[in-house]
Amino acid sequence: MSYSGVINKYLEYLPFTEGVRPVTLLEGNTPLIEADNLRDELKAPCKIFLKFEGANPTGSFKDRGMTVAITEAVHRNAEAVICASTGNTSASAAAYAAKAGLQAFVILPKGKIAVGKLAQALIYGAKVIEIDGNFDDALRIVREIGEKTNVVIVNSINPFRIEGQKTASFEILETLGSSPTHHSLPVGNAGNITAYWKGYKEWASKKHSSLPKMLGFQAEGSAPIFHGKIIEHPETVATAIRIGNPASWKLAVQALDESKGQINIVTDSEILEAQRVIARTEGIFCEPASASSVAGLRNLLNKRYFTGKDVVVCTLTGNGLKDPDTASRGITPPLTAAPSLSEVLNLMNLN
Ligand SMILES: *Cc1c(COP(=O)(O)O)cnc(C)c1O
């Protein structure tokens, strides 16, 4: 059977009955890439796999949850959906709402959204409202609108989002044939780490697979879970995880505790360095937030946390093309030459 999206593929694990009509852009089924070059570069004793969620239809893992949330919203005869977003949720909500013929409203922190993500929300036809505030302010407003109106909230506080996102764990389990020993991922609102852990546990209870340790990484200036307190003014170059009061805080702590994993911080420069290393060694361009999974792995490798028996999966949550500005700042600009063979050859510096 040809691939028809995460709802059809994993229907038995989702809160739908047979006959549901999925709103799908054929999300999921993303590559799990064995990163041998990265392993050599980092001198890692363990195996490293990269789950490249930037290969989803709108370029981030949000599509897995959005197909489920929008399908449910249509089932409930919703007229419109709304989300607060650091960028990717709005892009995904706008695309799936377009496919479903629903109006999407998007509340964004002004000036803190990567250009590609804003362009996506607009071209998919969402009504975009920027506020002079941060993500946490936007989510507070969205929660109130959800209480006062019939507009359906499609942030990860909507449990259907988590249901969809857990399917990434299923794909990893199917591809590897067993659970990895560790799973590393960036943490913003903490919905994704919650979803992966739910997925691993559900599979384990049905198929008796083992469970990984969950490793979460927050940016140094936006690390409420790590510090155990709300951060009023979160800052980081990794805008997708620039969140001071995570919606799924408690569930994430539970996932970390139950799995005997840990949460740690990575600096912005470690994040940007990891982004370049992943691109240069593996040919994968992920966005800054995504690279924190590898930046964090690198820090743990330096502490000799892993052994040769370990298998680590890092989720690369989104596509680097969404945020070309940040990527271009840290890299060598192109060389320039007159349109002359000798000048070009000269610059190529072959011998
Ligand atoms: C949403 C997002 C995150 C953070 O995921 P949470 O579920 O909020 O923890 C990380 N990276 C990217 C690219 C994202 O879009």
C-alpha cells in the first residue's frame, strides 16, 4: 500500500475510528539517517542517528500533530483554528487549515519569527497578528480566545497534537527494529519530548520493546525547566525554543524522570556550531533550535556519558531553509571574480 500519512499509518494508536477522513499532506515517514561522519567528527563511541523532521511537508515535525489536530477540528465542525507560535506551528496550522478549507488565525511575537516561517503562514492564507510581546504572552491570549469563542486552539496544549507527534517514535522503532538507548531533542514548550516518550511507552506496552533515556536540551537564555523557574524574558538565537513558560512542563519532567534521562542547557554558540557541523559532515541543513539536540549530545560526549553499546537518536526538528538569515551570519561569504576562466580557476585553487 502506498504511504498515506501518519493517521492512516498509525490509526490503531490514534483517537480516531475507522472511516475518519484525514486532512493530510502526507506528513511523517521522514528519514532516519545514520550519521557516521558526524560520529567520526565528534569521536563518539556510540551510534548516532538523525531523524530529519525538516523533511515534513511544511518543514518541521509540527505537521505530525497538525494533521491530527486539524482532522479533529473538522470532525467537530470547527469554523476556524488559532495558535500562538514561534513560527513553525503557525506555518503548519496555516497549511493544514488551507487543505481543510478552514480559516487559521496566528498570533506571533513581533520581530522574533524566522522569515521563512512568516512567509509560509501568510502564503497559506492565515490571518497573522503580531503582538509586542513574547510567545508566552501570545499563548496566554490564545488560551483566553479558546475559552470565549468556538475557535479551536491547535497549540500543543491541544492533546491531539501530542497524539500525532508520538508517531515519530513509532517510525524510529520500526526502522531500527528496537528502541535506541537514548533520544536527544530540543525542548521549547516541551510538547515534543512528551509526545516521543508517550510513543515509546505505548509501543513498549504493545510490543514489549525497551525504552530509551530521554535527553532534553534548552537554550541557555531560555531554560525554565533546567532552572526550575519561569523565565520572564527568554532569549536565544534558536527562536523555535525561545519559551519561558513551557505548556507541557510537568509532562516533560515526568518523561525525564520516568526514562532516567536528563535536561541540560546549550549555549547559542554551541547551537550554531552544531548546525554547521551537521551540515558540513552529513549534508543536512537544520534550523538552529534543531541543532541543540546535537550540541547537547556533544557536551555529553565530552563528559564520557555514552558507551560503545549506545544508540542515540537526535531529532532534527525543522528545516534550515526556514531561517537563512541566522545561518548566513556565521559562515564564510562567497568569493567573487570577474567572468573570466583564469580568475575562477585561480580562486578554485586546484593543483
Ligand atoms: C516547535 C519546535 C521545537 C520545540 O518543540 P516543543 O514541542 O515546543 O518542545 C523545536 N524545534 C523546532 C524546529 C520547532 O519547530
